Amino acid sequence: MVSLVTSVNDIQSLIACSDENRALIQKNDKCDRYDYLAAVACGAIGGMIDIFLVGAPGDSVLGKWTDAQVDNAVKGFAKLSGWSPRADKADNVASAIGFLEKRFKVNYDHRYSADVGNLFNMSTKNHHMMSLAHSPDVIGLFFSILNQFTSTASFITNGQLITIRSETFELQGGNFISKIFSGVANWFGHVMSDIAGSSGSRANVGRGTGVVMPFYELFGFCKFGKFNVGKDKQDLATIATRAFQEGYDLRFGLAMAIPVVITDLSIRLIWSLRRYFQYGKSLKECIPTQKHADLRVMLLFGNGTLCVMDGIDAGVRSGGNFLAFFMRLNLIAWFRFVTLVLKEICIRVGISSPLQAYLEAYKRINEALLLYLQELEKIDIERFRKETEEYNHTVELFYKISTKEELNVMLLNTFDRMGFNKPWQGNFEEHMSNKNATLTFE
């Protein structure tokens, strides 16, 4: 019984600690001036990297590095898929792409206007953006599976979604699940064959046209606006397509993500170090998560600084040409900043903060319950059963007693049977009539 009482006390204290943790989650952390300075400094470093090392497609230092890393990834994936090049072509990415193109054929790989019956204009430079199934995101996966199952091809053109019939295509597999798996494998393999450009373009020592950044294909629906491009005015969908044709693809998106990651990680590192060394917090309390308001504000200021520097640089260097401005704009940074702003608004107006706090609190309580269960496993069940049998027997005797005399006899017998020492000696009435006698409770 002692073990059980101890476990109950432990669980109560653990739940109390969880309540304290929930209170800690819900409190408003404050940023001091050093937090703001650190956030802005980290954002400025990210902005300098974006301006001088990312730039625009074609003259990007980091862009050349990410192109090389994607080439290595394509060659590695091709080897996993069965590519066995000759020794003189082991580093030939065009050979690896050619192997993947043959290995992962799909029915929606239309390249020219003639391939779609001249319904709309399309070329090898923009078909990866116009064909939804080529997108490396959930939209691309959905349309790839749909197109493979229905022998169709889906495109975005002139702000509209168009689906056409394609050649008959049959997925491998003996049942629906295996066909789904085959369709996913085809989609991923075909994306990998296109991510570094086509085999023909890379064989000619060119960069080739890769695939779009995730969800970039949705710009095809943006048939609005009139932006200056030289002497012409073009809508946003046309500008996004032209930017993609000139190298604003997933490979360049990886380069744009580098200053964003550096800004984010450096802010989190500084925040954690200050909490640990300056404020003496435990390591667990120094883990940078979204539940800390001061960290969220620092991320807002840091990413905001990065976006301001990126926007000013794009505006100055574009010279009023919106296409040049768009190609120098770091969409990854702006998407990250907008996401942080919207999340903070939701927290401030009370949409997500209570939910996040209570989920965290219940998680801690669940941990306490697990500890409680571990303590229960240590209890001597046989001993516990014998003790409870004695108590149950005593309770049954209470129900059978009808007089005070019987109650006194039953209690005295129970004391003797369970080995409890009575606080008096001999007869109770004689003991109590003695003025010098005392009751001793042990």
C-alpha cells in the first residue's frame, strides 16, 4: 500500500508540474533590445548572401553550386535505378538523365504544340510548368496519378485548366494498391529525369530547363495585372512563365532557400545560447520552438529584414523591368515571411495559441500518466490482494453490527488480528478513569 500511495503522490506532483508548464507556455515572452538587434543582424547577413551570392538565374554563385548538387542527386538516383554507365560516362549527367527518361516513361510528357493538337502554344522550355503532373508537389502527384489512371494529360494555359486525351497508358501491378504505388514511382522517377533538364539540352553543354518550385505552377492561373517588361505590358502568369524559361526553376529555388535557412538557424542559435548562458535555463527550455513568443518575433524581424533588403536590391537592379525584378525576387524568403506573419496573427487573435498550449499541456500529462503506470507495475499484487481482503472483511463486519457493544468488540478484535497497538493498556474504562493515564498513539 505504501508503494501505491507514493505513486499517487508522484502523479499528483507530475500533473501539477504539467500545469506549471502550461502556464509557462501561455505566458507572453518579451524581446529586449538585444533580441531585436540580433534578429536584424541575422536578417542582414541573410540579405547580403541573397544579394551577392544568389542574385538572379544565370549570374548566381550559389545557383551554380545547387545546379551541381542536383546533378549529383540525379546521377545517384539513376545508379539506384539501375544505371550502369561506362567508365568514361560515369560523371555524364546527360547519360543519367537519358536512362531515367527511358526508365520512367509517362503518358503526359507532351513537349510541343503539335503534341496537343495545336490547342495552345507550348515548347520544351515551358511544358514542365504548363503540365501539372510535372510539379514536384502534392498537386503534381495528384494529377500524375490521375493522368496515368485515365490516360489523360492536364495543362494550365491562358489561366485555365485543360485536360486532353493521351495515348493509352497501363500502370503495372495486379491490384489497385500496387498500381497506385507504380504511379507514384513513375511520377517521382520522371520528375528526377527532368529536374536537371533534358538529356538533349545537357548533352549540348547547356543548363536545360528543370522543373518548377513547389506550387510555382499556380502562377499559371494569375492572368491579371499589367506589368512593364521593356516596352510591353504583360500579366503575372506570362512573367512567371518567362522567368521559369530563363532559369527560375527548382534548382535556383534551392539557392534562394540558403539565405533563408541561414537567417532562421542563426536566430534560433542565438536565442538558445542566450537562454542557456545568460538566463540559466535548462537545456529542455532552450529548445527553439514556436511556443516562445520572443523567438517568433525575432524570426519575424530577421526574415522581414531579409525581405526588405531583397526587395530593395531587386527594385534597384531591375531598372523598372518587372521581369528582371521578379527574377531577382527571393520568393522563398517572401513566402517564409508571409507564413510567419499569418501564423503570428492567428496566435495573437487567439486562433491557435490556446490549442497549442493545451495540446502541449496534455502531452505533459500523458507523460506523467506513463510514469504512473510504470510505478503501478512495481506494486506487489499478491500483497495488495491480501491487504484489501482484510479491509473488505472488516467492512462486511460493520454491516452486521447493530449495537455499540458489538462495535467495540469487533474493533478490539480487528486491532488484535491486524497487529495494531492500542493507545491504552488493559480495560479501556479503567484506563480512562485513571487521572495519570495517557493515550499513546503509535
